[in-house]
Amino acid sequence: MSFRRLTPHRRRNSNRKLEIPSTENEVCAELNYDTVKNAIIDVENGLNELRKKVKATKKAREQNRRNNFEDTKQLLLDDIHSKINSLNSAFHVSFSEISQLEEMFRKLEEENRVLKKEQSNHERKIKDLTFSLEERDKKLKDVEFKLSQGKTSDSTQESKSEEDYSMLKREQLEQTMRVKDLTCLLEERDKTLMEKDVEIKLLQESVSHSTKESTKTADDIVDISVNNDLSDPNRPMKIAEKISEMFDYEWPKSIEALEDFGLEEKECVNILLHFLTDTYEECGRIVSDLDHHLKQALCVPDCVGDDEEPSNQGVPAEMIKTLKNLRLQLTETNLEILQKKLRSHLRKVRTNVTDEHIIACAKYVSDCIEYVWTIQIQDPKVYIEWDFPSGSKIDWDLFRSYTKTGDYIDFIVWPVIYVHKGGNLLCKGVVQPMSGNDAILYCAGIGWDLLGSKCYKVIRLQSSGVSYQEGRSLCAIENSKATPIMPKTEQENALAEQFENTVGYFWLGLTDFDEDNIWNWEDGTLASFT
């Protein structure tokens, strides 16, 4: 069925009918005009309703979309603000600590300036007093000379001269005491200045380190604040103070205890030094083994060989921190075991050390083990140095003298302590210099070589069956004595190397280093006597 356009015409009556001609065989149908019109109106109304509903639906969907966008946007903004507030809080903590460090740094600089000014005044006073003392000495010598030559002509003049002499003598004594007091005060000021300088350097490093790290995330900032905690009793400065106090208080008591065994002072000093240094080396070995096993436990099995050292690569920073904390916890819980283990080690490593020696120095040995272990578990670890050849020139920036004066090392009394290897000086060492009569500048005679403060000579043997007594006799002919060489220092290593490169020569001296009371020549052969 098809439709045609209806041409408007004048309306004649209300019951007008529409006649739609059919095409082909279709039947003609009659439609009522009002019915069609009403149907069209209904359709238009329906369309309008649909348009309104569509518009309302679109509006609702748009509103929902906007609402969802705003909600998402607000959530993101809240999250960002939360993170910003967290970072601001962390930065505030870091900046507060930096400000405290800078304030401490300024106070220390001011104290340092005052101390240096006082030191300058004391030095000037000492110089003036020294000059005055020299003048007094000169006058005193003049009076003594006059008295000895009988220059006084009568008893009155003699009495006056004796009175002048007594007065000058008394003034000389007073001046000497004042110079001594000021010298002691100056030495104390020097020590204080050095401690302040070291503390200033450490604070500078802390401020610099904290300032650089303040740009990192909040976790990094918190980690820095922990590592630079000035209240930490085990930070390098505090450890050095404890070791210095041990030298000032426990070391002299231990020297007296060892001297009660009839030992010479130098031997006592060496024993106490070896207590400290042997403990330092053994603790370093134990910590290294402990770290190796802990790191190996974190690696995948079969990825690291038995002899291969596991590295920190692939191990999270938090895990490394946990390992360090674990070492500290092991220290607290196993200190008693460490004490027993290291005391046993000290007896074995030195043949001249007995149980009685260790018991007599019990407090000193216990403190050595505790403080040295704390040194070795630091990161980086505090470094101590004691291997300075005898006879070498003394570096007074690193040492202070023991009981003598001189420019060449006789023996080391106490080691030098650094913040870490290659780092700043924490505490000076103590050295016993050679006196003018002890210093050896060269060795006289053919075949004698100067190594450190002693002269050595290698003697060619005519037969292979020389006994110890015969060896001593050969040395006595040269006005010397046989000596075992235990390469522990640089000069002894040099001497051992020289002997090893000398074909056809024999080492004089015996040692039971490998096994107690089993004596061998230095070439390893068993001695044929008891």
C-alpha cells in the first residue's frame, strides 16, 4: 500500500471522509480525518515525552559522570595531600635535627675560639716566665760564682749575698712551679682543643650528610636521623672516649699488676698493647665470618660457591639494616661467650702470656673485649693503628710521648684511633721515644744491617750440626745474641725476607711458636737438645 499527499481543500462538513485510491488490486479504505489527526497528535505527544525523558536521562547521566569525576578527583587530591603532609612532617623532623646540629656546631666553634685564645695567653705567659726564669738563673749563677770565689769582703756583704741567693733560689723554685703548672694546663687545653676539633669535624660531617639526604623520601630521612643519633652511646666519639678512659684508669693498674710478676716495664707495656691489638684482629675476623654466614643465608642455594664471598647486590637495604641490628643483638646476648672465647685466644696467640697475667688484668682485658667488639660492628668500623716500625721518625700529629723525649720510636705504648680507616683522627697514640743515647743511626762493622732500632747480621755456618749453645757462642763472638724472628712488624718482615733470599745461610734463634715447649730452629728443623 502507498500513500499520496493530500491537497488542502475547503472543509464542508465534520464527517468528511478521506478516500485513498488503491493501486492494482488493493481495496480502497476509508479513514476518518479526526481519528488520524488525534493519532498524529498522540504520536507527537509521545515523541515529546520521549524527548523529555531522553533529555532528563542525558542530564542525569551527565550529572552522574560529573559527580563520579569529582569524587575521583577528590580522592586523588586527598591522597596527594596526605602524602604531602607525611613528607612535610618528615622534612620538618630532619630540618629540626639539622638546626640542632648547626646550633651545636656554632657553640663548639665558640668554645674552640675561647680555648684557642686562652691557649695563646698561656703560651705567652709561659714564654714570659721562661725568659724571667732564665734571667733568675743567670743572676743565681752570678751569686753562686761570687760566693764560690769569695768575692764578698765582709760578713755583712756575705750575709746579704746569701740572702739574695736564698731569695733567688726561692723565686726560681716558684717560677719553675708556675711554668710546670702552666705547662700542664696548656697540655690539658691542647687535649680539649683536639677533642673539640674532632667533635666539630664529626658535626660538620653530620650536618653535610643530613643536608644532602634531606631531599630523599621520608623513609630515607628517618634512617638518617637514626644513624646520626648524637645520643647513641656507641658512636665513634663515645667509643674513643671509653678507650681513652680505659688507658687513663685501668691501664696503669694493669701495668702495676704485671710488674708484680717481675716483668720489665717495656714487656708489661707490650703485653697490654697486644691484649688490645690481638683482640681487635680476632674480633674483626669473627665479625667478617658472621657477616659472611648471614649474607650467605640470604642467597639462593647453589648460587654462591663455598669459597665465594656473597655481595650486597640484590639484598634490600632494609635487610642489610636488619643484619646490622642483629649483630648488635648478638653482642648483647653473647658478650659472656665472647669474653671466654677471646680470653682463650689471647692465651694461645702469645707464648709469653699466661692465665695469671690475664687474671691480674681481668678488668682491662674485659673492657678491651667489650669496646673492641663494639668498634668492629660499626659501619664503617672505627680503625686503630699500632704498626709503626721502631727507629722510624715520630709524627707528633699522631702521637704524644710516654716518659721520654726524642724524635725516633723506641716502642708503641698505645695505638692511634681514627673515625674509620682513612678518616679523621679521634685520639692520639702514645709512643716511647728513643733517648739521645738509645738512638742508632747506623751499624758499624761489615755485614751488619740496621732494621728499626737494632742491628742484625747473618752468620755463615761451617757445619750443619750446630746446636743452640754453639749458635749463641757464635753470636757472642760478634758481641751480640741469637734472636728468633717472628714476623709481626714491617721491619721483621723485611728481615725475614732478607734471610729467605740469602742462600746458604742459617737462621740463629729458636722458637716454640707452633707448639709449646717444642723448640725448632728458624728454618723449621727440630732442635737436638733439651
